Amino acid sequence: MTRSRAPQWICLALAVALVVGPGSASAAWPGENGRLVAESIDGIYVWEIGSWRAVWLADGEWPKWSPDGSEIAFGADGDIWVMNADGSNKRNLTGGVGWTNHHPTWSPDGSMIAFGAIRDPFTNIWVDGDYNIWVMDADGSGQLQLTDRPGWEHRPMWSPDGSKIAFVTGQDSLQIWVMDVDGGNQRQLTAEPGYAAHGASWSPDGSRIAYTRYEDVMEGEPGDVFVMDADGGNKRNLTNHPAADGFPVWSPDGHTILFWSNRVGEGGIWSMNADGTGAAPVDVPAQLQYTQWFDWERVRNAHFDDVPGTHTFFGDVEWLAGEGITKGCNPPFNTMFCAQDPVTRGQMAAFLVRALSLSDDGGGDLFTDDDGSVFEPAIDKLATAGITQGCNPPEDTMFCPNDHVTRGQMAAFLHRALG
């Protein structure tokens, strides 16, 4: 059998990015700050921050950027719509089904949209409040209901890694909950007697959630902008001001939070540092003077959200992704690389098979302990190429796909690949 030989730089890049270890990722974030899309009193506008005017796009509300900035989802006439970023090519995704559909939010890979809906046309919104969270494909197909709790469930917000959806629900008091993307594992994050919580906004790295705490058990007047850890812990007041503050939105670079405040006049957009310091009004065009709902476009500058440009191995990881050797660690979204995680033997098999372009699996099923593993095809190809012999010598009937790769094992893999 003839085995493909990898150039030495392929194996060196694999060793550096996957075995040596991760560098610090705390100095920067993976997205650059782009345009602002906002709901104003006469429709939806897009604003190049710092310019003197905003551009009107459409009648509607609750606009949200797609992850790649090419489209905007929004609500209008009781339906969820999508349009191009310049306002062209408007498409109705929900098609008039139900009483109302509202507050769309994109999955991190742009393939799906979550939204709130009342699908019973005879529901009295103010009496029954039968809101639920739904998801659909980005073209409007495959609509699926995720929640069915008493009361209101609305304003969903997808987590950056694609694994969770935060939402607002409650009968006697609106609070923030979170669930898995299939609707399972629902759990409450806020529960402060006498207050309501609303409008979850995930930090770009998914570690924190900013939200509005209301001075009432339902909504009423916004009170202050709070932030908490993604599991609901470590809640702290960022604004702590007698005026009304709310509707927070993180900047894509993670350094700034925009929010609405009525500290001056009838209210407008303010900004502060992510720790709550430096609050100041934002000088916006006249068209956006009274907006409360806005979203900040992220300009991607990296394949993965958790490996920004200042990461020690940013270049190595970007090269691996560009060559198709790594796809990410959170399928199907694959927005994360999980740089802090150790590499398993199964993952290493996949890396090496892609790097070496191996295709012969020797008939498959070469080991007894990888049946059902997503890495079994790669493991069989690696064994057929003679790069792995197994993990239980001398029998070598097992591969141990979930075990971590040691430096000694890596040396053996690379020697056989290059030798």
C-alpha cells in the first residue's frame, strides 16, 4: 500500500496548534465593530457609525443582522421578514401564519432563525398571552415550536456557540430563562422578587449576558442594565442610575455596551464600557433620536469566535481552518475552535486524515471500540495508512478514540506520517 506523505510544515502546524497548547485570548475579540441597524419611529435604518446620516431600509421593527452582515431579519405586519443589507429583496418567511410573529434572532452560522409567535389566531394577547418560541430555517421552511409554557415566551437570543437560546417568559413576573436549541433543559436565570428581567444580550464570547432589570414585575419602566454570568450567577448593576436605562447590546469586539437611556431629554442611545464605566450619550443622526431597538453588525476577522487575532496561535489555527484540516468544535455551527481543550485521539485522526488526504479505509471497522464514533471513518483510514496501530498492544484491537493524545503518541503519529 502507498501512503501519502505530508509536507513537514503540515505536521509542524498541527503539532503547534493542537499539542503545544493555547495562548492567551483575553486581549481582544474576534469581531470588528460594523454598522448599526435600528428601529426608529418611521421604520428601520442602517447607520455607518460616525457618519452624519442613517439610511432608511424598510417599514418594520426588531431588526437583527445576519452573522455575515449580508442580510437583516425583522418583523412587519405580524410576520418575520428578511431583506438584503441594503433593503432590497424583502421576503416574508412566516407568510401570515398565526396571530403574530416577532423578535427574530439568527443562529451563529446563519442557517436558522428563532422567533416568538402566537400561532392561535383566536388568542387574546392581553388575556391569554400565549407566546411561544419557534425556530425555522433561514428560508422560512421547517418551522418548529420549542416552548409550550403558560404565559409569555418571547425575545429569543441565540448564544454565540449555537448551543443555547435565552428567552423571556413568565406569567406573574417576566424573567430570563435559557434552553438548549432543541427546547430541552429549560432553566431560569433571573428571579428577583419585585423586579422583572428582559432583553438578554450575549457577550461575544458567550460568557456573560447583559439584560434590563425593570422596576416592576412585568415590564413597566426600564430600570438599570445588569450583567450576569451565562449560568445566571454573579449579577451586577452596570448603570445604577436614577434615570431609566435598558435594552443593552454588546459591541462585536466585546469592549462596549450600547443601551437606551432617558438621562437626557426623551431618551436615546448611550454607550459604556463593558464594566459599566464611561457612560456617555452617542451622537446619532436625527433619524435615530428616539430608537430603543438596535443591533450592531459584526465584521468577522477570524474563522472562530474563541481564537482572535491576538491569540498566540491565531495564524496556525487560521491556516488549519483555511486548509480544511479543522472544522471547529461545536458542530453543526462550528463557530468555536475550543483552543483550551485537549485533543482526543479521534480528533487527531480526523486532523491527520484531512492533512494527508487519506482515502483508503481498508474495508472499515478495524477497531472494536469506535463503533458509532463520528471519527470512525478517519480512524480506519489512519490505520490503513499505517500511522496508527491501536492503543492496546500487542492485540491492538482498540483505538481509544476518546483518550487524549500524549506528546509521545504525537511523536509516533508524526514519525509514521513523515517516515
